[in-house]
Amino acid sequence: MFNLTNKSVVITGGGSGIGKAIAILFASQSALVHILDLNLDAAKQTAAEITDKGGAAFAYKVDVTDQQEVLELIRNIGVVNILINNAGIAHVGNLEHTEEADFDRIYNVNVKGAYNMLYAVIPLMKANGGGAILSMASIASTVGIKDRFAYSTSKGAIYAMSMSVAKDYMDDNIRSNTISPARIHTPFVDGFIAKNYPGQETEIFEKLSKSQPIGRMGSPEEVAHLALYLCSDEASFITGNDYPIDGGFIKLNN
Ligand SMILES: NC(=O)c1ccc[n+]([C@@H]2O[C@H](COP(=O)([O-])OP(=O)(O)OC[C@H]3O[C@@H](n4cnc5c(N)ncnc54)[C@H](O)[C@@H]3O)[C@@H](O)[C@H]2O)c1
């Protein structure tokens, strides 16, 4: 089950956290994994962990905000059966603490980056008879989270973008879904805690952990297992949907 032999997989932000866990798990299921990241060393590190265990992986330095860069790379890769739109960045702040530059930065990576990937990959998938797309949304796509104005806006867009693609390309045998994680313990979470709450790291980590009724943050590997199912042929009836993975955050926080 969930075998990915002969599948060419492109993962953005595969050098860290959730993307890295997805790259490693998919490679263990025999996929050929293409790891795209702004941080080439991190992408190479993920690829090395895969190839050391006999898997197949390539690392590339790519800024997903740069359409030409994305188009050229995807043209060179040539075949994409599975796309994981995962690269994303955070900004903590309500509307009044979101400067234009903050909004543009979040929008460019989280929204335009995903659009650039889809723009490059969809024609290849169409020509190749189909494919599966998974984009990383968030609980912030559908729930009001304090002080996440720009980030929530961007993740709402990811959710809508994924639905739009699911509808438009259903006849091309392309499936498109999103995963909406609550807090997952990755460098992303450690980074925004360190940046925004200096001196209060332990307290804020505890608070964020407890915000999941299950009492902890999730792990990147837990998200990767859901991603594997959704991108596998076993999930062939699933498209145009969002899958929370949230320790009860959305429905049990009462
Ligand atoms: N960790 C969480 O709690 C959480 C919760 C919900 C959603 N998400 C989403 O999951 C995704 C992955 O999050 P993570 O926690 O693994 O983050 P992370 O910071 O650990 O990893 C993100 C990776 O994306 C790369 N990246 C950033 N900007 C890029 C760009 N312009 N071009 C190419 N690569 C770029 C980074 O170099 C990094 O390797 C993000 O979209 C995030 O919004 C995370």
C-alpha cells in the first residue's frame, strides 16, 4: 500500500520541518524526490539522508517567489506526478502590526510561490495524464487565530487556490487537496517564538502546545503520513478537500 514507485515528486521547502519529513517518507516508499528550497544546504542535507538509506533524491536551490527560476527548474525536471506546495513563512501580528513589507513578504512566498509552482507543474501533469497536488494550508485558513493577520490571509488563499485547481483540472485527472495542521513542532515554530517572544520561549511553547486539546504539538512525521495517503493512488477518490491534522484544535476546543 501507498507505494510510490516510478513517481516523480516535487516538494517545496523540503529542507526543513514538514517538507523534510514528507521527502524522507515519500522516498522510503520508492518515490524519486526533488527537494526545492531557498536554503540549498538544508535541501542537500535532506537529500543526503535519503540517498544514504538507498533512496532517490535531488536537491535544488530555488526561490518559489521567482517564476522564471521555478519554470526553468520544472522544465528541467520534466515529469512531475506529485507536487507538494509546502514552502511557507510566518508573520506574527494583527492588522496594525502588519506593515506593507510584511504583508508583501508573506504573500509572495505563501501565495505567489504556490501559484508559481502550480503554473509550472499543471501543464506537465496535463500532458502526462494527471497527478496529485497537496498544498500546506493551516488551521488559520478557517479559524480565527490571534495575531496572525497576514499569515491567515495567505493560508485562506492557499485553501481557495487548491479548490479552484481541483475544479478546473478534474477532467485532466489531477487531484488537489490541502492539509491544515495545527501547531507542529518544527524550526518554523521555534523560529517565530524566538523572534516574537524573546525571554518567554518556554512559556509560549507550553501555551502553544496546550492550545491543542490533545496537549502537545504534532510532529512533522505525523503530517507526512497523512500527506502520503492523500498523494497515493489509494486516495484516488479524494479531491477538492481540506484535511485538518490538529490534535482536536478545530472541533474540540471548548
Ligand atoms: N509548523 C507548524 O506549526 C505549521 C502549522 C500549519 C501550517 N504550516 C505550514 O507548513 C509548511 C511548512 O512549515 P514548517 O513548519 O515545516 O516550516 P520550516 O520553516 O521548518 O520549513 C520551511 C522551509 O521552506 C523554505 N522556504 C522558505 N521560503 C522559501 C522560498 N521563498 N523558496 C523556497 N523555499 C523556501 C525554508 O528554507 C524552509 O526550509 C508552511 O507552509 C507552513 O505555513 C506549519
